[in-house]
Amino acid sequence: MVRFFKGKPLVVGGLRFTIDPLLPVVMVVLAWLLSERYYPQLIDFEPPRVYWVIGVTSTLLLIFSIIIHELGHAIAARKLNVPIERIHLFLFGGMAELRHRPLRPSDELLISLSGPMASLIFALLLWPLMLLVKPYFFVEYHVIQFILYVNVLLALFNMIPVYPLDGGRSLRALYWKFTDNYYRSSVKMYRTGAIIIGLILLGGIVDYMLFDNEWSVWIGLLALYLAYTAYTGRDELILMPGLQDLVLNIDPDLGPEQIVERLKLREDSFLERSIVPVMAFERFTAVIYGSDIPSKSSGISDLAHLHRSPMLGDYVEITDETSFMKEVHFKAEYIPVFNNGILKGICNANELRFWLLEHHRNQDIFLT
């Protein structure tokens, strides 16, 4: 089922798709290059409209190939119970955005590799079709050949071990597997990526000095693009958050009505995706599901009828591992967090669980 609303993302089979505003411009430029430059060199004596038809068709199939690649990530993530926030198509590729990090290195490795695998499988499916049409449909043969090459290149390019490309995520997962420390592995991946980019740039310089051919320019452009890509993922790799960075502080003396009003000031749907703690004489007595609170209500004075008894998955007690172990299913995206029974605030449940499991596993947790 497909739904599309003005100003809202395209939704296909429960997956949200968003598009960079400049992507249509890039598609027009690419269609022009294919129609006026690429295909006329391969196919002779065709009218201009034929070149434009196959140029536009190839451009659309290229975007479809990117979607196939990202769907590979999305399907693997769903199988591993890691929810997908959206699939975003931008200028030179796509991104399947996860709502939270996988809890195990094997999960991150499988999700990272699934995109290139989807591209290679699609290319393999195109191979016999290309051979089948070659003797009879010369124009169609070149279009299929182009899309086949695109998918192979898409898989190979994404496996370059530079974060946030799939190769960088895969190598970080391997570092994580062998060091058993996600954050240190991320820093190691950042340094590895910088070394690889430097080697690629050095290779371009050597090629230019020894052979002075066009490959040196392309190698240099590749190094610059990878450097930009690595820079965009730098903050995520080197960030080592503390507990205070993950928690929205809430005064334990505030009543549930006051907490609700504070959560309403944040971004849209934050309250709906939250669980509100109810405190009585500094004791945690109940919860209120934000989804139960009428969205259009204002000046709420009494929420007692929405109180529920706290259950596993409604909160995190950072001194009790049973409240955030991998098997726990959180009832909302943002839930209250406690330290020895003292309310610290509200946090992204999955992000905090990841942080706690990492620090507990490495026995260097610092709870403040």
C-alpha cells in the first residue's frame, strides 16, 4: 500500500521515504548527460528522442537501484528487530536511517552488508536478461548493461572502509566484535578511515607524477568525496556521551501535569512517544502513557484517570540490569530513568540501553 500526502514522506509498506529537494535537479542533469553524451557514443544513428527516452529510463532505473540497495538494509534491520526511521534519497545515494543502534556487532555487520548484497543480487538477476536481449534488442541491451554496471559499482563503492559507508560500518562492527567496546571501536574506525583516504589521495598523486593520466584526477576526486563523507560522520564516531548527555533532566518534585506541559514544548509527537512518571513523596508510583493524553488538550489539571501501574518496559533503573536487558520491550521511545529510585529524567530508551549495556560490559560505568 502506498500513501503520499503533501508535505509528508512517501510511505510504502510501512517504510517512510524522503527525498532531498535537489535530487530532481541531479536527475535532470544525469538524464541530459546520458542522453547527450553517454548513449550517443555507444549507439549510432538513432533519433534524439530515442536517446532521451533511454537516458530518462536509465536515470529512473538508477534511482530504483539505490532504493533496492537501501531496502536491503531495511529488510535486514527489520528481521533483526531494529526499526527503520526512514529511507532518505539524497544527491548521490541513499540512507536507511535506523531508529537506534543495533545491540550486537553481528547485527550491525549483517545490516551493513545487506545493502551491497542487494545490489549484487540485482546485478546477477540482470546478467541473464542482458545476455538474452543482446542478439535482438541492441538499445535495450545497453540500458540493461548500464544498470548492471551501476549496481556492481554501487556495491563496490559502498564497501570502501570509510565511515559512514557500508564498508566503514562493517569494519567498525568487526572492531567491535573483537574489542567488545563499541565506542573505542568507533574511534578506531575513524582513524582507519583517515588512513585509507590518505592512501587513496597518495595513490592519485603518485599516478599523476608517474603516468600523468586522467585516472589521477578521478582518484583525487574520490579521495575528496570520501573525506567529505568521513567528515559528515565524524561527530557520531568520536562522540563518547555521558549519562547527562542522554537524559532530559526532570525535577523529581514536579507533578505529572507539569512534566506533560514541559514535554509539550519539545518537538511534535514527543509527548505521544513518551511515558510520564508519577511521583508521590519521592516514590515512583505510576506512569502515564503520552499516547493516552488527548493531543489537543490544553491546561490539563488532572491526569489521575490515566495512571497505570509501572511495569517492565515502562522505565529504566540504571542500577538494575533487568530493567534494560536486551530482552526487555520498551513501551515507548522516551521513558523515565531512575538511579537508586531517584528520578533523573526522561531518555531515549534504546539509546540509554545501548549505553548502559556497553558500560556494564566494560565495567567502567559512571552513574551520576
